[in-house]
Amino acid sequence: MNKLLSNILLLLVTTMVCLVFLEIGVRISGVSALYGYPDGLYENDDLLDYKIVPGISGELIKPEFKTKFKINSDGMNDREYSEKNIDDFRILALGDSFVWGAYGTELDETFLKQLEVRLNENSNGKNFQVMKAGVPGYGTDQELLYLKSRGIKLKPDMVLLHFYPNDFDDNMVSGEREVNPEGQLVVKRKSKQKPLKLFRNFLFNNLDSYRLTERTAVNIMGPKLGKLVGGDTIYNRDGISNIYEVNYTEDTNLKLERTFTLIKEMHQFTEENNIPFAIVFIPAKFQVYADLQKDIINEGSATNKAYDDFAKPNKIFLKWAEEENIVVIDLLPGLLAHDEKDDLYWTLNPHWNKKGNNKGAELIYQKLIEHQALSGLIRPESKPESKVWDPKVIFTAQDR
């Protein structure tokens, strides 16, 4: 018995020593860099809760990509802008992480910079500037405050609000995030997490050797591994909001009401300042891919949640926008029409990959140049053939 215990103890000590040397070796080699956003990216803000620190540069690291970025003096993941000239036409792009855009794409590969290139290639003399004023985690409420307090000072000729479905939920809370002393964004209200997920997060955040091991395992086993440990190794669906459910509750209707009130206020502000306004509705990954929808339907049936139309939030949004005479470019029909063998989103991340950014730029350009604000600014021969549309609201044939 004593010999068995001695062998077990020897095995444990040997294993521990090997793990220590493995960790030291991985750290010295640098093969597993710090995961996530770099320290110092964020700072607290009295008006907006938090903001991006102007002038900072760094590297965003996720399991599928590493992307370098540099923030300009206006706090945007964008190039520097000088004083506005008479020939400049500025499009202020508001939004969250999709607009911020450093998810496996360099600056010139993001959909908004590709849109800028397309507009200038076909310009009738104007110098189009698409300014990327997105901040990860922002909701419509923060985007409205930013526009009124800081965005308006950039003298935009057009405001393009990018709306992602999780904004319905984000708009119901405020002040839920803050910046810690390391300049990282953290959630004030900590939800209960499973012990296994907490243990995994501890290992991932503190051990380079574990990060390297998990990433290797993910590359071999794929997203199914995430169902065992959680974290960023699962299909990131941002949670499944009740806005996709068949039956709406009072809570769901409050989300719609709150969001529409904020957008209506933004639209009114732009009208008062004679600035054209439009919205780009960016769909969630599972709205585009049927296989993910099947998983959600199956999971919902186990918890008495029914789903039958994942385009429901878009349809409600478009109907409301039409009544308010607000221009909306819904990207869902265009993304649904793509070849499903071509992945437009990252596997382990909810954002577009390079192909998704290309497609997004193409779809937005095709519809945006029909906007009356750009009338005469784009050469006629460069405009794609399209059906006659209501100049107030942009729809596709599928929406009709």
C-alpha cells in the first residue's frame, strides 16, 4: 500500500514538473500569445460608459486569427482624417464590433473600407470618406450619444447606422460594462457560470501551455469541443434572444419599443441637422445558415421555446422603418443567396471573415448608391441594374 502511494506521489510530482517546464518553454518560445484584446485598449467614459483609447495600436488574437490594428486620434480603428475639404463626402458609420472590424481582416479588408474604395472608384468628383466609428459592445443608445456629442463634430454628410440583432438586447441595459485597471472591458454584473467553464477560463487566461493545447485541439476536433468546456471554442451565437421566438412576451415587445425609440431619436437628430440617414441591418450567423437553425430549434423544444422564422426580427424592423420613412438596407436576403459552401463568418467567432467582408461591401454598395443623398455623386454607368424602389426605404425583391 505504501509503495502504491509512493508511486502515485512520484507520478504527480513528475507530471507537475513536466507541466512547469512545458509552460516555461511555451512562454519563452512565444508560440501562444496573449488571447483576446490587448491591455490598454479601453478607458472609462462618463458619457458613453467606455471608449477606445485614441492612438493605441496592438493585436487582436482569437483562436482563428491574429489581426494588427492602429486606433486614430479620434478613437476609431481607421486612418487619420485631416480637416474636411469641400470635395469630401463623409459617411459616418456607427455600430459595434462589426464596424470596429479587426476580426481577421486588416483595415483595407474591412467591408467599410472596401465600400469606400468602390464609391471612390465610381465617384463623380467627390472624395468619399467612410469613417469607422464603431466600438465593440456598443448598443444603439451609446451610438446615439456618440453621434450627438462627438460624431456631429466630424461634419458627416451622411450617417450610416449598422444594426446587429443583439442590439435589441443591448439596448435594454446600460452601464453594464466598465474598464478595469489593465484597460480591459469587463462586465459589472457577473452571471453564474458553470464550475467547468470557470476552471477553463482560469487556465486559458493564465497558462500559455493550456491556450496552445486548446487551440491545437480545436483545429483537430472543431467547434464540438466547445460544448465540453464553453468559452470561445463554441459556435458563438451571442445567446438566442427571445426576439426570434414565435410568441412574443411583454419583455420582447419592450425590447422592440426601446430600440425603435432610440432609432427614431437618431433619425430626428439627423433630420434637424440636414444629414441623410440610413440603416444597415447585419444578420447573425445563424440567420444565414440552416444547419445552425436546426440546432437552435432542437434545443428550444427541450426548453419550451418555439422558433419558426429566424428572419422575424428583420421583417418587424423593416415594417416599422417603412412606416417611419427610414432607409434600411437588409443584408439577410443577399447573404442567404450566396453559395452555402462559401463560409462568410468565422467558425468560432460571430463576425464576418474576409469573404463575408467582401460580400457585405458589395451588397451595401449596390443599395447605397440608390440613396437620394448620393444622387449625382456616382457616375450613372457604374450603377447596377435594379428594380424601382421607394426612395425612403430600401427593400429587396424577397422582402416584398
